[in-house]
Amino acid sequence: MSKLGTLGARLHHGEIGYDFVKNRKIWYGVSILITITAIVGLAVRGLHMGIEFQGGAVFTTPKNMSVSVSTAEGYAEDASGHDAIVQKLGDGSMRIQVAGIDTKTSDTIKERLADDLKVDAEKINAELVGPSWGEQIANKAWQGLGIFLILVVIYLAIAFEWRMALAAFVALIHDITITVGIYALVGFEVTPGTVIGLLTILGYSLYDTVVVFDSLKEQTKDITKQTRWTYSEIANRSINSTLVRSVNTTVVALLPVAGLLFIGGGVLGAGMLNDISLSLFVGLAAGAYSSIFIATPLVADLKELEPAMKSLKKRVLAKRAHGGDPDEGRDAPGSDDEYDEPADVAAAVVGPRNQPASRARGRGRASGKRR
């Protein structure tokens, strides 16, 4: 078995682990700080809305243009008085986007671009984009997001419980806020592709959260019938038991998205890939973080407000204070090995506690002879 597989098995069986729930205040603080930064960036810089949302014109030049992208961008900004986005296409032509202009202004800009680029004006294709189309996309996106969140909360409340539904909802809002804030800080253009990427990441984020919640639900069956573990400790065990799985799925999902963002958009200059790849990359990373550090610790906080969980915690702590072994049996409620082995069977396997190994040999056999 590989080292990662061995690590996953040891985490799953509770042999090792990190106390995520105990340190939840640290994670809450980090998330609040990142969220505030994202909100401030959104308020100060705002979103750079694409031409589909603002309206404007798209000019496509003839093939095999010898002018550089930066030069063409300067020509377009001088001619329009607005910021321009220039992209070099595979056939050597250029796609020039200028937002916030009308038909008359578009004709003037087209003539000036033809003069600057030394081409015939008739060979430059101009397309006008109205802002109403982008507004319809934005409205549909908000409607889709609202319906998605409502259905998610209803499903989780039925399949699990309302506390898990609330925690998952908070985690999703956390992911959306951070992703949108990063867009504002970086200054990438928001296009319909961005909206698609933003809606897509919600499914990935929810997947990791539901995996942990399912493990937590299974391990907390009949939790009040034992006095070995508190709810928070079992919640922490659930995170650790699914940790390697969550990390693996996130890394596998991030690798192709990183290729689109850093190689396709950065190295190769395919700027059209940036709008969707950035939202996917940030959203996937934030979703994995929130499912481990936000959603499950928040469920533990909400559950331990219940009288039954408070009473259980008091009994567990009281038993430990009187010398009870909190790790006895090692397995949490709901696992396959919930109950301890009988004392004589345990002695037959490992020998009585504090007895030398040499004296323990042969115990549990019909005779003390070596085989």
C-alpha cells in the first residue's frame, strides 16, 4: 500500500488525526478575515463586467495582422475613449472589445481603427451587443442560484438535519463571497463563462461537505448511549476519516483547471479561458476549505447547544475525571467495531497490561508449548 493509502487508512481508523474542531475558532477567524478582504475589494474596486453585461461593440480585424496586441489596444482606447480588450485569434485576426458605446460611436471607432491598422474599413467586422442580453443572463443566474440554495437546504434538512443544512448554506455563501471578491481584487473580466463557473463550483463544494456529513451521521447513531466520546470529538473523527478522500478529489479537480488558468490563460495568452478558469480554481479551493474547516465545526457548535449533547459532554468529562480511559476501544459509535473485545480475548491477543511480553507468550493456547 502506498504511503498516502496507509495514511488514509490510519486516519479512517482513528489511529492518527488532527483536531480540526478544537481549533475551530482559528479557522473561523481566518475565514472572517478572508471574507472581509473579499467584501472590501468588491466594494472598493467593484467587478469588471464584460461587454455582455455593459453593452458595446466587438470589432474583428482581417486575418494575419502584423500589429501587436498592446499596439492594437492603444489604438482602440484612443479611438473610443474607453478601456479596450484585445485578443489575438488563431488565424492571426484580432478581436477588439469596447464596452459602453452606441451605434454612431461604433462607426467612428471603426473608421479610426481602419486608419491606424492600415486596413480597409469594410474588412473590419463590427457587432453591437446590447446590455439587455447581459442583464437577462445575470437575472437568470441569480434565479438559478436562489433556487439551487433553497433546494440544497431542503434536501439536507430532510436527508440529515436542519443544523447540517444551515452549516452547508453558510459554507456555500462563504465560497461565493470569496470567489467574487477575488475577481474584484484581480480585476478579471466577468463574462457569462464566469457565471457558469460560479454555479459549477457550488456542486463541488457541496459534494465534499455531504461526504463528511454522511460519515458524521453514521458515526453519531445512538451517541447518547455511550460515555466515551462527545459530539465534537466524533465530528472531528469524521473529518479525519474523509480527509484524504477530500484532498484527492480536490487536487484531481484543480489540476486541469490550473492548466487552463496558468498555462492556457497565462502562458499561451488565451484570455478567454481566464473568466471561467479563475472562478473554478478559487471556488474549488474555497469549497474544500469550507467543508473541512467551516461546515463540520459549525455543525458541532450547533449540536452541542442541545440539552442532550450538553448532558453527554458532562458525562464524558466526568468519566474521564474519575479515571475513565477516553480512548478505550478507540472506535466511535456507529462504527463496525463499536464494542470492546472481552477481556479474556484481548489478553489472549496482546497479553495482560503491564505484563512482560515473554510471560504473555503462549496465553490463549491449549498449552504453553511453542508451535
